Amino acid sequence: MSKILLTGASGYIGGHLKDKLKDQHEIIAFSRNTSNKQNEENVTWKSADLFDLDEITEVMEGIDTAIYLVHSMMPSAKLTQANFEDMDALLADNFARAAKKQGVKHIVFMSGLIPDDNHLSAHLRSRLECEKILGDYGIPVSTLRAGLIIGAKGSSYPILKRLVERLPAMVLPSWAYNKIAPVAIEDVIDGLAALVERSPSENESIDISGPETMNYKELIQRTAKVLDKPLPMLDLPIIPIIVSRYWVQLISSVPKEMVYPLMNSLIHDMVPHDKRIVPKLSLGNITFEDSVKRALDEEKEEKKKKAKQSSSHSKSKKEEIRDVRAITRFEIPDGYSIKDVTTEYARFINNIT
């Protein structure tokens, strides 16, 4: 039985993947806070901070395969003076360094579909950079790239659902005709589980999607049909993406830190690439309508569970986060070593204080 480190185990995808893998593998479920987590058969919870290289290195001891499901779009500190791209890069580097030191054999990473475009959105650019960082330490990395994941508590689908539910009508900017290949959460979990069983000798990137490709207009129409919601639409291609993301954030009530990066990616066609297709792994079996219905059923079950928990238990006090994240990225001048940089920075700090 191999030993797997699962980061993001308390998240939506991580939770599903933990349940999928625990019968065949020993799982070290990794989370920053494990005070409300209980160990179970083949699952041991461990807490550490990915910003602390020593802590993550200690947790990585004895691990065969490390699964990386971390994304930093939402701030993780009381005060964050950093953009999500820089935080993601630092965390991926810490993770890969720790894996290298502890002799991890394989890394599995969850990313987004990457279009063939030299001008990627910040969100997709960050995902691609993390993939490259993880793969730069000599450990084979298997990356599963997915577009819109249909699941009750994913990042993009709840925004789509709320828009359809709350809007009496919808105006469609030009991005509504860009292509998207949605995929059910169940197919994504099966894909990640399949990657865990692979033993690649070098880095690999595999695209996954559902059985259909459509544009965003059709995506919205078909979602509205499943929800039995009339939704008149009007084309208005002159609306810029910056306006679209504002009203989407306003209507969906999802934090702008989540909405804006995702919306900025709508300028691309998010479809699989032929060279990253693997038979029996890249093509999901669940149709779009069925995936939306399953997400609705899952949402209903979650509401029932929360209702039972709130009636039988008092709410636990939320952990107070007091730390500060401050990260600045810059290009090192030609001829500078890292020692030169730290000396210059120390001199700068000394002068201004």
C-alpha cells in the first residue's frame, strides 16, 4: 500500500479524492488546520503551513506520491500584501523542494486547460508556472488539466448557477461565443485517481473534459434548462471583460478575489488539445445535463447535513488568522547573485528605517 500526501484534503476536490483513494492507499491528509478533523481507516490528518518549508518537509517524510491541489486566489492571512501568482509560485516551490529532499517518487497536480496563446490570463499563467516549478526538481509530475468543473462546491460552477438563478435576463458579451469543455467532478476525480497509479519517467500534462464542447452561451442556456429557469438573452458584444466581471461578482456574491481571475480567463477557448489527450483518461463519460443534475443533488444533500449538524452541535469558533503575507517578485539584475540581492535589500531596509 503506497503512502500518499494529499494537500487540499479539506477542500472540495481534495475531499472527494480522499474518499476515492483511501481504500487502496495510506493517505496523509494535509491541511493548515486539523482541529476539526478526525482520523479514519487509512487516513491520517496532519497540519502544517505550506509557507513554512521546514514544516512541509517534515510532513513529506516517507511519502511515495504527493498530490498538489493548492490555489491561492483567496487571501490566507489577516493582511495579504501579495498577488495570488506570487503566492502560488512560492508555495509550489516549497512543495517541490520538500518533495525532493524527502525522496518523493511522483507528484500529481491539478491545473486548468492551457490554450495555445502567448498572452494568457493571470490565472492560467499562474497555473502553468506552478506546473513548471513543480516539474523543475527532477521528480516526475503528472498534471491533469481541466476547464469548467461541474460540481456543487467548485470554483466556477456555483458562479454560473447563481447567475442563471438570479438574473431575469442576460446580455451576452463577445466572450459568450468562446469555446468551453465542461467536465463533471466525478470524471475529474477518476482522472486524478488514474494519475496516482501512473509511473511516468518524465513530466506529463493530460487534458480532461466531458463528452461535449460548447460555447458559453450554450452553456448558460443548457444550465437554465436543467434549472427550469426562463432566461432571455441579448447579444451585446461591445461589453468589455472588465465590466462583465464586475456585474458577475455583484450578482453571484462571490468574492472578487475569486471572480476576477476566473473571468479574465474567458477571453480564451478552454478546450482540450489533441497532443494532450490520453485514451480512457481524457474523455469523461457524464453528459453536461447529468453533471448539473448531480451537482444539484449533491447541493441538496449538503444542505441536509448542515441542517442536522446545526441542530445537534453548537458552531465551533472559527480559527483567528493573525499572520501577514507580504511577497514581492522582481527580476534579479544581470550579474547579481542571491547574496548580492539580500545585501542590497538589507541596506535598503536599513536606510529607510
